[in-house]
Amino acid sequence: MTDPQYRFAGWFTLDVRLLLALVLFAASLAVLILALKFQKRRWDEWVVGFLALFAVAFLVGLLATNAIATNPALKVETLFAVP
């Protein structure tokens, strides 16, 4: 990794409002699905189910905003070599 050809840096932008909206959407979707499908299960299954559903919903939402929106939640502005 000390080889100069692997030294890169970049600028990226975060839209905090959109990230917060995605977090709230993913959490509410995960809770809704858990409430409908995970009745009479142990608490550890609820935790694992919530984390899995939250991660999937958040990643799908993040990819959708990056593909559709003109101002996505996470955007790499530029990538350049560092001398």
C-alpha cells in the first residue's frame, strides 16, 4: 500500500436531510414488517430481523436516490491521485 499508484483522495458530499429521511423510512418499514410477520417470536429474532430489514431497506433507498435523484444522499464529487 505504500506504492504511489494506490494513493487517491476525493471529495464527496452527504445530504444529511436525505440520509435522515432514509434512516426513518428504513426503520419504520422494518418495524411495520416485523409487526405484521414476526408475531409470537423471541426477542433475539426480532432484533436480528430488524437489523436485516433495516439494512436492506436503507441500502435499497440509498441506491435508489443515487440512481434517480439529481442531488443524491451520497455522491463522490471527484477522485484524484495524491502525490
